[in-house]
Amino acid sequence: MEKQLNVWIDSNLKAALLELARSQKKTLKELVEAMLKQEVTIQRGETMEKQALPAIRKIVQLEARKANEDQLAELCEYLQSHIINEIKALSRRSAS
């Protein structure tokens, strides 16, 4: 269903729109509808992006935290096993 959009715009802007429509071999209605659809899509995308960013940020932070915890656990395990092995080796040497 179509509705009429009756707005006043600057005469230079209307002339530019008419010229652009001619150069693209479109009617003024087709050109304006395409431009409005594109702008509405952009605006909706920006709104969705703003709403999604906090959730994405939390997910990235959580994954980074998990990765850091895993690396820290691996490092602790590695250091502990090497330190314990070194202490055992030193104990054996001092006992002999």
C-alpha cells in the first residue's frame, strides 16, 4: 500500500534529485524511495549495532578472561612442576 509523502524541500535539492534520477534512468519516485530505504536501513543497523555492542563487549571480555586464566593455570603448573623437580634434585644432591 502506498502513502503520499508531501514535504517541502530546497529547490536546489529537488533539481539535484531530478538530475540524478534522469542520469540513473529512474523516476523521481524510484530514486527517492531507494534513497529513503537505504537511509532507513542504515539507521536501523546503527541502532542494532549500538544495542549489540555491550553484549559483544561482555562476550569478548569473558573469552579473554578465560584465555588468561587458562594460560595462568598452565604457567603455574609448569613452574610448579619444574620448581618441585629442581627442589627434589637439589635435595638428592645435598643428601648424597
